[in-house]
Amino acid sequence: LRMRNVNLLDATGMKAIEDIWKKMVHHHKGLFLIAEIHSQPFIALEQSGFLKKLGEENVSGSLELALEAAKKWIAKP
């Protein structure tokens, strides 16, 4: 999920992100990464407890780092 244009995240936005994440995990058992996140949305996700569920290793400040993480995940047996 590329969040470069999201400067502010409210409860509705957090619920939408968590809903997408739940669907990905339930239906696809896939990797869910958040890229290019700004500080306020990061803090909002952290305070809501979602960041702990997702795992901080799945959040990146840059698209390039997120793509590298995705490549490593795909390469796993």
C-alpha cells in the first residue's frame, strides 16, 4: 500500500487499511507492505495497535525498500 499522498490518517482511514489487510491475509495469505508512509499516519497506526499486528518490518519509508522486501518474500521457498 503506497501512502505517499496520505499526510493525515483518521479512524475511518485506519479501518479501511485494516480491512484491506484482513482480506489479504484471509484470502491470499500474502504479504502486505506499507510504503512511503508519513509520520502522522505511522503514529496513528502505531497508537491504534495495528502496527503491532502488521509488524514494523512491513512498513517502509520508501517504495524502493518495500519492493526489496517484496522480492525477498517472493524468493522464499
